[in-house]
Amino acid sequence: MESNYIVGRNPVLEVFKTNREVEKILISKGELKGSINKIIGIAKDEKIPIQYVDRKKLDAISEGSTHQGVAALVTPFKYASIDDILNKARDLKEDPFIIVLDEIEDPHNLGSIIRSAECGGAHGIIIPKRRAATVSQTAIKASAGAVEHMLISKVTNITDTLKELKEKGLWVYGADVEGKEYYFQRDFSGPKVLVIGSEGKGISRLVKENCDFLVKIPMLGKISSLNASNAASILIFEVVRERYVK
């Protein structure tokens, strides 16, 4: 998949709202219904070149992702720094709310978590540089465009990053099946980090040792754990719930 293409109608519409430069729009021949017309109108207003192509061209660009007849060639995604994330919270006069992903490998999960984090008011997401999904076209599509509004930082070492955040006054909460308390028994107020582990292994040992609290989600069925993106959504919206209750 060509890394600088965004595919799908919602992701393309969302990228228009950001500072990323859109170099051209590719539209499948005959795709002139619904939101495609809105995309064409914006592109013309912004003087962005529009190229009408065979659907096979978009199929090749998207490599299996649902492109819905449209793709945008954009500048590469720009990762943020941790300071960028903390400064965003400061500018909004809010306690920092950061999601740390410990080796999430499935780009669909990454995209879903980005979407939930953006909807839940998180200020940023931190991912490792190695052994983890990055902001690919699959992740962008799964996020429904939310990636364009979320600060994402790539770091060399998650454990060192957690130590740095703790020194800055943030509390670290890890989602773990062996947590000593249920997530709804814990107060998530104040500056916070939510740590979500990988799909198969969960949170790694060193990362777990650097969490201030380990919380779990009650499992009442025969399956012992949730998909990583589902677990993240539950915890993110517990933070949202507490904000409104208090």
C-alpha cells in the first residue's frame, strides 16, 4: 500500500480539515454520488487536482481496504512529541489524558483505539517505534478519519516513557486481567495515562511494573479477555463518565 494515500470518503473529508497538504484526489470513474460530490466540491474550491481513474487503480492503492471510490494523495503523517501532547492539555486547561499502547500489532485495533480516544477527549496516544502497528492506511481507515485530529507520538521505549510521565505528575493505569480491582472501583481523576497491552500477551512485565494501578474488566462469559480496542474503549469512556458525574 502506498503510504501517503488516504482512502475512504470519511477519512478524505476529515483530512481537508487539517493542515496536511492534499496533493491530488483520485476518484473512480462513475463514482459521482453522495459524499463524493462534496469531496469534489472541496477539492475544486481548494484548487486540488482531481484525477478520474479506473477502480482497479484504487484497488491497488488501498490493497484490500474499502476505498469507496476515492483516495487522496497527502503529505506523510507527522508524529507528535510527548511535549506536544502535554502542551495540548495545558492549552485546553485540562488534566492530561494519554493512551499508551504496548505493542498493539493489528492496524485495525490501532485505528479503532484512535477513534475511541478522539471521541473520548484524550489528548494523545503513544506507541512504540518497533514491534507495533503504525499510522498506516489501514489504521487511518479504521479510525474513520479520527487520526487527523489526534496527536500520536512514537517512542523508543515505553517503560522509560512511563517513568518520564510519572515524573511529570501523571498517574499510570494499566488494563490487566490480573488487576486487583475492577476499573469502576478506581478513581481516574487527575492527570492520567491508560496503558493497553498487546492483543496476545497483554502488558509486558516491565511496563506492568511501572503502572501505578492495574485494573481489570469483569469477564462473565467463557472467553477470558476482550479485543484490545474494546477494552480501550471501555476504559476511555469510564474516564468520560467520571468527568460528567463529577
